[in-house]
Amino acid sequence: MSGLARPGRVLIVAGSDSGGGAGIQADIKTVMALGGFATTAVTALTAQDTRGVHGVFAAPPDFVRLQMRCVLDDIGADAFKTGMLADTGVIEAVTEVFAGFPDIPFVLDPVMVAKGGHALIAEGAVATLRALLMPLATLITPNVPEAEILAGMEITGQADQRRAADRLMAMGVRAVLLKGGHLHGRVLTDVLATGDGVEVFTGLRIDTRSTHGTGCTMASAIATGLAQGWALGPAVRRAHAYVRSAILHAPGLGTGHGPLDHGAGWRMEG
């Protein structure tokens, strides 16, 4: 790569989705589609399809840590992104590594429940995530159910989204993108709260069952922008446009919640 700008190296720490729609698979596709370079530390294997999660095989914390250190010692990273962190031991290992790189942007997607309802984090690990890892994040990207757990309140509309974001920032989080896809209504609202204020993103709901992996995809798209030197606001705006395009071009695979078309990124850039 002599003489060329780096594409933006994103170290993704997350679980694998055998169905290819979410998790590490969606993350890698997203980073590549937006011109970045993805490296990974796999936290768990899941037996998964569009209908749900049928089994989970967790990686030991020491092996997660080893994967991260191997990548960072050799290839390096311009941004971090986390997804499925199944237990306290893994969260502690990730925290230990990331604490040594305070200047690298970090997007935390607090994955807790799969689309089909399968829990992806141990109950006792949520407190560890909140106490140890969230304060290190540049941005966290919870959906409504995740934000309700983390902020300890019910969210029924945009006003609640703003209040929950304020609560999360009071816990030490630097910025929150609270996604509103789980709320009712034809218009969807995402709220981006930072130390500089609030930006609201609205769009019409797309009538589709192909929404598997939207959270992973959004967080990875933002992380790619940050890795490429984008400011947070523009990175979030590009990520929204990318996810919407990926949903609109979804291939309609499977009999449950189908995957997105992550290749939509190439069409967007072209």
C-alpha cells in the first residue's frame, strides 16, 4: 500500500452467524462494501438461520484476547466495533485490550437478543458491559429493547429516546445512537445524542421481513466511516443511507427474517 491512503482498518469483535445475515459475516461485508478493511476476533459461533438461533458455542476469553492482540500487534486498527459479547469474561478481556488504545474510535453495538428472541448475552454480563466497556465507547448503538435495559426505563416514543440517551450519557457514554425501529408507526426515528446536542434521523418504514442484521450493519458502517477519518455525524448519515439501500435491495432469502444486500454499498459508491 506504499503511497496509498489506508482504507480504514476496523477490528470487529463479535459472534459468527452461520446464516450470513448478521454478526461477523455482516460486519465484514459492510466494511468491505464501504471501502474499509475488516479484521476480526470471534467471540462465539452460532448455529443460526433466518428463523432464529439454534445453538451457541462461546470462545474462551483468553482466546478472544489472543485474537485481538495478534491483529493489533501486526495489522493495527483505525476503529473498533463490538457486537455479541456473551459473558462477563469476554467483556473483561475486551475491556482490558481496548483500554490500551484510548485514541482509537470504538463503536459498541450492545447485542442482547437475536431477531428470533434468543438471548445473546448472559444476564449478569449486562452490568459488566455497562460498568466497564460502555465508558470506553465513542458511540453506542442500542435499539429500543437494549436501551430500555441499559437505561432502566420504558421507551415509547422520541421523547423517551432522548431521555434514555441522556441517562446513558450520564453513565459516561460519549455518544448514543438510539435506534427506533422497534417502535410502532409508519415513520421511524433514530436519535443521535452527543456532547454537542441531538440530531434526529427519520424515514418511512420499509414493509419487509428482510431486516436480519440491520443493527450489526449500522454499527459496522459507522465504524468504517470513523476508521476512514469521517466525523461522527457524517459517518452516521452515510451509514443510514447504506443500511436503507441494503434493505431495499434485500435478496429475499430464507423463510424468516431475511438478510440484507450488503453489496448495495458498491452501487452507492458507484
